[in-house]
Amino acid sequence: MPTTQEVYFSACDRQMEAFIDLAAFRRSMVLSILFQGDLAVTDVFFYITQYIPAVIKSDKTVRNFLSVAIRNGAIIPIFRSEKHTTFRESLDQIRREQIQGIHHDADMICNFLEESIKGKRLHYRLWPKKAVSLGYKQILERTFLTDPTGVTSPLFEQFWTRTKEQRTAVFDRLKPDERGGYRRGDVMNAMHFHVNKSTEQVEDVKTIWANLRDEALVGNIKRLLKWYSYAYQFNQGRMFELSPSLAAMDEIDIEFSRHLAVITKDDEAGHIWNDEFSIPSESALLTVDPGFIFDVRDGATGAAYFEAVENWQRNPGNETAIILLDSLEKYVSELNRLYVAKGRNILNWEWHLKAHIPENKIWNKTALEIAKDGIGEIIPHFGLLSLVGPIGAATYEWWPASSKRHFGINNRVRLEVESQTKRTQSPSTSMTDASFK
């Protein structure tokens, strides 16, 4: 039996809450579990995000789904030590290490997690023995102290030039930790001091710009702080040997992610297979008992889909791309039938999923160009599977049916293969900054 791919779940990072709201977090969690794989979550993320306690306290359907996901191994904690491999032991260790940002609901979250896994063997990962902070230091220096090459966005170039002072000032104040690396909390503290001349520790990045009145400065600071988190997430994903997934991206962020990954194949040709499907919204799916949802996800149809994803990633090509889309059709159709049989009718249940599957084994500039086209549309969430990984990236977009042409349930439209070669359009000079809304 194939194993479901494990993905680094960056939407669970509290420092991304300035850029994604609770609804986007909920949607990201549900759809990522269904279409991307098992979500690996670093231990501290459980206790710094405000969104997990929010859904546990006030959203019964998501709480039930989250509990079953943990119990079924679809959410995988990443613990710091082999000696501390329960949620309670891990939280105690985090507190001893005085990690910044632990909220007052931490014990309630811990009890919920322990209760969800009760009677089951917990599948977990361990932090690597190599210093994570050292890898973060190396990535920060590589991405923020060196000028990017092969950039095609004038907006990115303009932003990079005008923020040189801020980028330099942060490094001037940083001091290595006991292992010689940088902690993200220290990076946030350094930015807080540069902007506000405050030595107060930062628990939430929003406090850094809370009292600023210069909108242009606020925009610069927000984007830099988001990029520090992207670098942090990319480093952790790489060191945990997971597929990183970056959230709340716009066109400039995509250019930064290329710089982050040191891409050298900017103009490779490729082909994109496009398919569009009608699916229930995550709200509709959550009216189904989560046990039934995981029966589909972890059953034969779901397993065939995740196996097709893995086979395509290992050997991207025409044949594996078609197999992946065919298996996705069967998987989506079974989820649709499940909703009809077990769900409750709700208004505007129907959403669309569009899959972009590159034929070539490249870092998918082609897929990213398609993602750019949707930035200005009504897309509350779009995910890029294995966005900055060493292998291809399958792009999935979701949007409500009310914003696009209507499809009937179980309807599938095979779109033509799109040839993607070198850039044929002039780089955009305007921006819809959807990531800050």
C-alpha cells in the first residue's frame, strides 16, 4: 500500500495569521488533508496559533474533523526529542525551553490532542539532530543578503531595492543562539527594534506595525516579515524532509520563493495538463461525519489518488499526468457521492477544483505562471503542492461556484493541453495584493 505524502503545514504558523484569516485556515486544513496529504505540524505550532483553539471552542464540525484527522494520522506532530513523544511531554519541554508565543489555551489544546489520540498509537516525527536555527541562519543570509538572479518582476525588483535598509538593519542586530544559528523570534525582535526602537519581545508580528501610520512602510514591513516566515518554513520543511507548502502568496511572493529555492531553470519549456472538477465546499463536506470522509480518503480510491501523486512526482510525464488526473476524477466523484448520501444540504455548497499537472520534471515555473493568473480572482485559498521542493509542483486552485461558470455535480471538463514555453507576455506592472486582506 502506498503511503500518503507528508506535507509541512505552514498555515498553522501563528505568524501567518496576519495574512490568512480563520476561514482560510479552516479551508486550508480540510482541503490540504484531502488533496495534498498528511499534514506535519511542528510541536510549538499547536500552542502558538490562535486558530486551533478558536475552532475547538466554537466550531463543532471542524473540531470533530480535527480530532478524527489526528486519530487517523492525517496530522503528524513533530517533536523535539525522543524522550518527549507525547503531547503533554512535548508541551512541558517547550515551556522549559522558554519558546516565545505560547498562548494561555496551550493546556486546553494539549488535553484535546491527548484525548483525540487516546487508545491509538501516535505517528510522529522528530526534529533533526542538526541545528534547525543554523539552517535558518544560512537561508536568511543566502536569501536576504544576496541579490536575486533571473527575476522577471519589476515589482519585486522595486521592493527589493527600497527595503535594503530594513533588511540590513535586522542582520545588524541579530545575535547567534547557543548553536550558532538564528531563531525567528530574534528576527522579529530585531525588526521591532528597528521600526519602533522597542526591546519588547514580539509574540505576534502584527504588534510590529500596529502603531505605524505610514501605509507604504507598513506594506514593506509586512511583506518582509512574511518572507522571514517563508524562509523559516522552507528551512524546517527541508530539514524535516517534507514538501513545503507556502500560504497567502501573491506575484511578488512567488518571485521571492524562486529566489529562496535558487532556481536556475527559469526558461524551461513544459506542458501543463489542466482538469476542472466540481466538488463540495469544505463547509458542505464538514456536514458529513468525518469518519465517512476518512473512509474515502484512506480507502482504495483515495489511496490510488495519493499513489498517482507520488508516481507522477517521481516520474513526471504524459502518462503519469493522465493517470493522476484520472485518479483525481474518481476520488472527487466519490467525495461528491458521499456528500449527496451523507451530507446536509446547505446554500452554495458547490466549489470548483482546478488541477494543473506539469508534464516535465522541472521546478514548475509553468505552474507558477498559471497561479499568478488567478491572483486577482476570487480564490480564498490556493495550494501549491511541493512548491519549493526538488521535484515538480502540482497546482490546485479552489473557488466558489458563484464566481465561475456552473458545473453540475460529478461533471468533469477535460481542458486542452497548454504548451508553456518562454515568457510571451510582458511582466506585470500592477498588483492585486490579495495576501494582505
